[in-house]
Amino acid sequence: MAFLFGAFLGLVAGVAVVMAFARFENSRAEQRRELAAIAAAFSKLTVQDLRKLIPPEFYPSWLKWLNQELVKIWPFVNEAASELIKTSVEPVFEQYKSFILASLHFSKLTLGTVAPQFTGVSILESDDSAITMELELQWDGNPNIVLDIQTTLGISLPVQVKNIGFTGVLRLVFKPLVAEFPCFGAVCCSLREKSKVEFTLKVIGGEMTAIPGISDAIEGTIRDTIEDTLTWPNRIIVPIVPGDYSDLELKPTGVLEVKLVEARDLKNKDLVGKSDPFAVLYIRPLREKTKKSKTINNDLNPIWNEHYEFVVEDISTQHLTVKIYDDEGLQASEIIGCARVDLADLQPGKVKDLWLDLVKDLEIQRDKKPRGQVHLELLYYPYAKHEGVPNPFANQIQLTSLEKVLKTESNGYDVNRRKNVIMRGVLSVTVISAEDLPPMDIGGKADPFVVLYLKKGETKKKTRVVTDTLNPIWNQTFDFMVEDALHDLLMVEVWDHDTFGKDYIGRCILTLTRVILEGEFQDTFVLQGAKSGKLNLHFKWTPQPIYRDRDRDQ
């Protein structure tokens, strides 16, 4: 961990020096004029030109030389970097630490005697303004790292980080190419993808199991820090030539709206009663960018109906992570399961309704036991041009009632405008039919009817009872006046009518975002909580949006 933050910059600087000076190591002050001419020519080189200049067959000998030089300077890197790493990494830990950790500091830190090794190199295709190099890196180090851990329970633990192993690909982007020595203005460095990081944790003079959840909390903090600060698209920018390189920084490109609807069939983590689930959601695991739902007590099928917004910086590589926990009060919460959604799978401006299977671990996934499912609704808005980022999807999106409210003349979405409108309107629901309902009577049939109501409303609508069938047809339409459609749910329940009462069959819980976006649609929905059965429903939306008074709100 410490190596990745401290040695990272040292390695980048070293590679940059190698690239810039390898061909000019014998030059001196009297050759500056010639170097300036060479730099101007170098800045115009394409990747193909560079490959001709430095052919791939040269790479093994260059890597061998680089590794030999790295071994020579490693003792000096170790001595120089230790204090720098302490002062730079500890503030980063504060941003990513788990809620069970009050503080996390280094009490000892040396990088050891084993230097990392480069095992491969490649130069990638890129535009004419940059050169992108990737270096395969491996480190089986012997550092001496001891962390002082203070938990929120007031317990202090000295924890040793041992047996560190790292395998990954270091991506270096030399940009912009300039007609000034050393031919590039800055270096963007990151890990190309989530890398393999192995380590073990040991409490000095104690057992890690003494405090439940502490090992997972420390390991999660370390892994989150590595992934969110060093893994592409996140990057470290190292200026080489003085200048403004703000255009190289990671910038917001849009907003992801997430509705956490519900979960079902959660694995019970309590010996007495049922779990008390809550959800944690994030794109980047920074504390201030992580959302936490309310806790639903004693329920394995919780309904949250909570809405969140996340800033998206690179839709092609980022993902949304959802973790469901069992609230244990004063003790550390126990994870029930987790899931992940790649944002690249989302179509801008179009709602996506998802049921995600929960797994124990997003990386290993050895445990295949069912842990339940979580229901999400996702909607991604690219920023409008006037917000600083052009909208690349302008010609691909068809306007709907909601989008007409949000659309700007710049062919983008004004998210702030979305916050100033309440989507009010009339929802018309036609209950068409049901299929393959489970038998509820002795004769193998049922007498089904449907009850509909809004989660935030009080009025319930009911279909007629269709007797002695598992495939009823109703074709009945009901209208609901919806005051805030983006934050309400439609509850659709199927019951079996009996002479002296009724028996519950199953239900569907539906958000209203899709009908707002599409205006009208028909679909089939699987009944939750039933052994079998589907509902065929038709929806129509008649909008009556209300605009908030901005001046009054301010």
C-alpha cells in the first residue's frame, strides 16, 4: 500500500527521465540548441514513428536495464520515501476509512530491501497530442509497516501489514507533447485496471478476531484507497514543464440518479428474529460521496423507496456499488450481500430497472449461496454544454415529458432545472390479466382480485373478483392523482377471495419513472412472494408538472 503511493511517483519520474534523456545522456550545455530542435521534432512524432525509432525488440533489454537501475537506487528510495509516504497517505486514509475506524496512522514504515520489477512494456495507440505507455509491474516486497488503529469503540490496536504482493499495469500518459525539452508537459499516471493486491494483517500481541469486523474494515479501507485514487480513470498528474494542466484532471460528465426501491429474500443474519437491513451505495468510496439508507427493522423484504444522486466522471469505466448490511446496533454491522452495476451499460436519458443478485464478495465470488436481491432504478443525465461538458448523446435521445422539462437549447440536461420541478400528473393503470397464479383453493383454483395504491397515498383501488381460475382477465382501468411521481411507488397486490376473508398471493412494487419518461407502455411483471404468477399491466401518464419558485426557494 505504502509503496503504491510513495514509489508510484518515484517510478513515474524515473521512467519519464529515461524516456526524455536516454537518447541525450551525453549532452551538455553546449548542445542546448540542438536539443531544442530535436525536442520540436519529437513533439511531432506519432506512435508509429516512435515504434520505428524504438522498435519492440528493444524493450527487453531496456526493461533489464531499468530493473537493474531500480535495484541500485532502491535503498535510497526506501530512506527518502518513508516519511513522505506517511505525510501523504494518512490524510487519504481519513477519506476512505470504514465507519468502525476512528483513526488510522503509521507507527512504522519502511519499504524493505526488495525492489519492484517491471516485467513488460507496450506503447499504445493514442491521439497525436500524447504518448501512452503501459508497464507491467510486480512487487513481492518485505516492508515493515505497522498501523496504529483506533476504533470507534475506543480500542487501540497495533496492526502489522505483512506478506505484501502486488501485480498490475502502470499506465503513463505523456501529454501534451511540446516543442520544449523534455518534449512533454506532464505525466498522467494510474493503474490501468483493478490490480491484484495481496497482504495479511496481524495484531501485534493479540488476535484480529478479538473485534468482529475490524479485519474487513482495515482491508476494505486499504483496497478502496488503492482503487479510487490510483485506478483508471483516476490519475495522478505530475507536471514536468511549468503550465496549466487542469484539462488533464478527471472532470464530472453527468449525474446518475438512483432509486433504491427494495430488496427481497435477504439472507437472515440474526439468530433471533430477522435482520435489520440498510444499504450503502457509492460510485467512489469517499465518505462524503457515499449514501446510506435508513434501517428497516426486522424485515427480509425491506422497502426503502429512497432517491440519491451521484456525480459521474467516466461512464465508460465507473460502476455503482451497492452493499446491504444488517444493523447490529453498537456492534459492527454485518454484510448481507453486495452487487455492482457497470455504468457503461446505461443508455443516457433512459431509465433502467434492475433486480441484482447479491453476492458475498464482488471479487472472489466463491460463495454461491443465495443472499437475496436488490431492486434499483437508474437514470443517467449527461451534463449540458453550458455546465462545462459537451453532451455527446444529443442526437440519440428522443424527448419525453420529463426530458422536455429538463432539455436545454445546448442539447444537454440541466440537472438543477430537474430539482426545480415536481412531476405531478394523472397515472392511469389498466389491470389486464394475470397468468399462472398459484392454486389457493382445495380444488386447485383461486378467486383472484387486485388491489392498487400509491405508497404515499391513502386511496386504494380494487378490481372485481374473477372466480375459479388461475389465469384471470380483468381489463379494468384506474386513475390516480400523483403529487410527486419521481418519489412515489405503485403497490399492486394480488389476493384470493374467500367467503370468510382473503389470502395474500403476491405483489409488484413499481416505480413511476418509466411511465413518466415513455408516456405510455404495457409490460408483464413477475409476482413477488408467490410460487408462480405474472401480471399484465398497461400504464399511461398525463403530466401536470409544477415549477418551484426559485426566487422564493433562495
